Amino acid sequence: MSDPSSPYSRPGPHADRSGVPWEAGTRTRVVISSSRERPYQLHVPPTAPPRGGWPVVVMFHGGGGTAPLAMNDTGWPALADRQGFLAVFPEGSRPDPGRPPRFMRNPQTWNDGSPRQGAAGVRRQADDVAFFQELMADLQAHFPLDASRIYLTGFSNGASLTFRLARQLGARIAAIAPVAGTDWLKAPPPDPAVSVLYLTGTADPVNPIQGGPIHLGHKFFGQKPPLQEMLGPWIQRHADAGPPRVVCEQDGIRGVLYGHPGMPDVLMVYTLDGHGHHWPGGGTVLSERFAGKNTSRLNATQLIWDFFQPRRSPHRPTAWRQ
């Protein structure tokens, strides 16, 4: 359900599917999911949609973060303006919806399927899969979308949600790009598999490559598995394609490809030497004491968009709302 007070009621150069004009820029939209208002930020580029409809990139903020913070840190809106796609930034749920979000005291998080109580919206039982579907239904009702080009990315807890959505919604998603997050679910990846670009730092204390307990200050945030174990099911999906190949090794950046470049689905894993728990190429949002150093000069946003480009989903849903 769309917010009737949406800023799309203002005059603009284009019109949505219902004839309501829209303007380029960023505004807040609201959908009703599980009987609750769930907001998201939408950035519309200044260009008309492509003939086949707009591609969509959905960016999920990290645990304790917000949509505006993710927008500013990643630079997705500016790239959307240059490349012509819709950039979407949902807001997670928080313990007290009546108070503003705060990183430690009222953190916005995602229910990513983690067994960790309290760290990822588990206790609130937020149905973030349903929220995403309502969000997509809202977009589909108002904009011409290319349903074969729906892409997901996210940071930390938001990255973990992209794994969950890829598993549960399968071929509706063309590709995902989790950054410094964990796939908590144990079931095999969907078949056909969704293409995955995974990025993380080798010195990330919140997402340690070797796995182990996670602490932020004195608060325990559970145990994470080693990277190779966590990605094992996705790697196994491409085992028949031959041994992994190094596709990038420079300036402390190592990229490994699982699968053939021409395959409809691949797994690419980038590790960033000495980099902590920060969006590569973004600012230092978290303190070095908690998150390690922000060392990488890699522009993760551009890399992810380049990875998304040849990826298309074989499934074109007629309706997202279930």
C-alpha cells in the first residue's frame, strides 16, 4: 500500500503508471507490511526510464544504521543519476518505533535468519522478506520496472539479508552483492543460483574471515563461521565449473571467480587486505576501535554496479505482493 501523502503528487516531467507525475530526486515512501508502516528512501534519476523499464538497486543499511546514512556513505544516488536506475534504501525495524534510531540504544536491524538473539531483529520477528515484497509491489505499481534486473546489495546485517532474500525469492533476483555480511541459512542456494559478488576486509573484527566471537564494546553479538565455511554451499554450486580463478590481485585487492565468466550465475569473492568493517570507498562511519581501519581505496559501489550489468533474472514476476 502506498503512502497517500507521497511527494509524487507534485508536478514533474514524467508520470507513473497511475498517471501521477513524479520528479527526479530522493523522497520517502511508506508501505504497510505486517500491519505496520515501513518507510524507504527512493532515488529517481533525472532521465526517462529505458525502453524495457528501470533497473532497480536495493541497498540495505548495516545493523544500527539508517537509509540516509547508507545513501551518503555508498554514493548510490549519484551513480543512479549517471547510469539510469532506481536506487532504493529501506529502513530496518527498531526496538522502539516511537523514538529515532540510535546505533546502540535504538538500533535499526534486519531479520536476516541469524540464530543470534537480539542482534538482527530476531526478537522482534520482523518479516523483512514480506517488507521487501511490499516495497517491490509499491515500485511496480508506480514505475516501469525491468523485472529481470532487480539487484540487491547491503552492508553487514543488511548484507546478510540479501543472502536470505536470494534464497527465499530465488530467480526473482538477478544478483546480490553482500558486503561484510554472513549467510546464516543452511539450505542449498536456489536453483538456478543467484549470482553473488561478495566483499569483505581481511582485518574486519565484526566479520572475521577466520570466524569467531563478535563483540562491540562489552556487548556480545554471537559467533560467526569462517568465510570459506559460510560460502561453502555457494562455492559447491559452481564446483563443476572447474577450479577457482584469480581475476584481480593488486593494491591489496584479491578477487576470485567461481564459475565461468559466461555462465548465467557466478560467485565472485573479493578480499581487501587490512580493511576493517567499512563500506569500501566510503567514509569511516564506525570508530576504528570497534570496526578496524578503513584502508581500501576500492570503489565498491562502482564495482558492484559493473558486476550487476550482464546479470538478468529468468523470472519476471507479474506481481510482487503475495
